[in-house]
Amino acid sequence: MKLLHGLGSPTRKRNLASPAAAGRRTLAAVGVAALSVGMAACGSTGMGGSSGGSNSSGGTAITTWALSGASNDMFQKSFDEWNKAHPDEKINASYFATNAYKDKIRTAIGSDQAPTLIYNWGGGVLKGYVDAGKVMDLSDIVKQNPALKDKFTPSVADGGVIDGKTYAIPLAPVTPVHFYYNKDVLAKAGVNPPQTWDDLLAAIPKIKAAGAAPISIGGGSKWPYLMWEEYLVDRLGGPDVFKNILANKPNAWSDPAVIKANTMIQQLVDAGAFVDGFSSVQADSSADLALLVSGKAGILMQGAWDYPSVSKIDPKFISSGKLGYGAFPAVPGGKGDPKDVAGNPTSYWSISSKATPAQVKTAVDYLVNGLWDQSYVDGMISSGEVPPLKGLDDRVQKAGDYPAAIYKMTNEAPSFQMSWDLALAPAPSAAFWTQLDLLFNKAETPQQFSDNMNKTIGQ
């Protein structure tokens, strides 16, 4: 995807990174004292600890790795502003392409050579770090600095929580997955944006009769398949179905909601809902979005990360009122709340458990005081992105209808389910992509999908 998505899976649509944050250095002394005691026994090896080093004034520089490309500029601006205001607590950043970063951080984590600040996406990968003792428990820091939790939308903050303890702090905008519409195509077909699954099924033949594909999907990139899976399973069975999968409960993939969801997906395939040749359409190059914007398809399910690309394809598409958007349809009789959302809550910073107490102090000082200040939030909103913060209704509303809709969708969601391939550990995530590709292309049955995925439980 163009957005980073999990160390065990390829990249998704947009790199999650935020605009700059101006630093303020006011970390509570009690927090520093607790950190120093808690980290006194930690070693200092390789890139995790010794790569930071101390300044002559007694402060400590730390290291981090981040993503090259657009996010390089965003991160570096944040670090530059922090370093200018905090010459004794500098952050030295190195940048890598997506896949290179995933390979490098995986190796570094395994050999205790990770940077002080570890960029991650929460989910199964973060849990793996936690289980292996590679990242620091930040729960006490959150208690001593309540804003680190209280300011965030709860469903987003939860992405950094493992077994009731906080190991990661949000750093980027929210990007839920939802339906995009070409209003002209729907109007020509005489249909309204579907509010229920039955509405969607009824719209398919009408859109086809109007000369367009009902649904665009980038099957050639494979990852777009998972969005249909996770939403249908949630609508049918609620969030507990996937929670059981993550908990490695035996045969969790055989839950009736999973099998029913996959039956419904193949129902769409059989009805010709997806664009012809969908298995070769590339989402990574926005070909799926181009089909919607050009009027060749009426509906596209994608993440909020796709919104900026609409104007790149057609500068007047949004201003002319052709773009519509809305939540995934409700499934009558399902256990899931129709307000539940799925997608990427955000990305996160964690702190290496191998950092020295002095390095931990610098890292926490940055997380507490260098992130989510006025400059950071203003920069994010002005770029059309939606911060994962509470209490921004008026400011986001002024930014435009789309940011306001995404903010409302996120804040009203009883559950914000992380994209499954990110939440899963690397081995099950890789198998998940393979099985979805087989499922959508009718190369296996829903039961075979569940049987094959059950084999990955516990890996």
C-alpha cells in the first residue's frame, strides 16, 4: 500500500507521518525520577543505547529511524524544531525506504540494536516487541502525564496498549476506511449511496445497466481485499470475532461470521460487482481510484489516505461536487455496530527497552512535550489531515466537509479496528493475503479459507 502497513506486509497507500511539532521542555521531575529508577538496569548497546551519546553539557542525544519520501520532510521538520529548542536532547534521524525500513528494524530489534525511538504501527508487530521485552512499558509515564492518554480518541490510543499496558504513543493522523462514491455515476443509475447490504446488492445491476462497474477494487495489489473482509466480519459478528483470532483461540477463523462474510464476498464476485479484470488493477498506483474519478466505476472502498489523490487525478472532481463518501453499509441481523470502523488508527512511537535512563529521559521529554502541541495540530489540520485528538470539532469543521466527516466517523466509532494484516503477526499476515487472493478469485471456498487460516493460529 502507499500507506505503511505492518512490518510483515507490503506498503499501503500513504506513509503515516505528521507535520512538525515545536518542542517545549517541561517534563515533570517525578516522571524523570521514575524513569531513571525503572531503567537503571537496562543496558546500552549498539544503535539502541550507545548510538545516542551524551553532549558536553550533560544532555543526551538519541536516535530514531523513519521513512524516506514525503514523511522524511515531515519528520525532519519536527526533529529540527525540537533540536533547535533542545540542544542538549537532540534527536538524530536516519531515513529508509519502506521495505528497507521494515527489514532493518526487524533485524535491529532482534539483535538489540534498535534506535531509541521505534516507529511502528501497533498491532501484532508491537505485541511481538512486547512479548520479547524489546520496548518499554510507558504506563507510568502516561499516569504521570495524563495528556498522553486523555487527549487522544480512545479507540486510537488503544492501538498502543497491549494487555492493559501502554507501550506506544500515537504520532500521526487517523485514516479510517470507508466508501467513496462518484455521484454522477450513481445519479445516472438512479441509486443512492447504499446504507445497507441489501441496498448495495440492489445497486449492482442498476449501475451495470448504466454502463459503469459497480465497484472498483485494486485486486492486483491484494491488500484492498482485506477491507471487505474486516468490515463484513465486524458487521456480522462484532469486534470480538477478530479479537479471538488475535488471542489465538483454536479454530477462531471458523467463526460463522468469517464464513458468512466470505460467502457474501463471493456473492459480490458472482454478481459481477467488481470491475472487469479487478485482480490486475493496481491500488498502489491509484488505478482503482482513477476508475472511480473517471466515471468508470461508481463505488470504491479505500482509506482516508486516498483523499489527497483525488484532486491529483482530477483537480475539479471534489470542487464540482462529484465526490461522495460514507460508512460501510450496515448488515441487517448482524451483531456489529454500524458505526464501527476499520482502517489505520494511526502510527506510533515506542521506546527501546535497551535505552539508557538518560536516553529514555530525552525520548520521553520529546513524546510529552514535542508532540501534539499547537504547531503540530495546526500543521496537520491545515494539510487536510485529521488528528486523533478529542475536542477538535470546530477546528476540523472549518477545515472542510471531508475532514469533519472523518473526524465524526472516528470519534463516534464504538470500535476502531486496526487493519487485520497490520494487527496480525507477520506469518499469519502473509498467509492472509494469499488466502484472500484465492477467495476473491474463486480459487477456494469460504470453508477452505477458514481451514487454511486456522493453520496459522499461534504462528
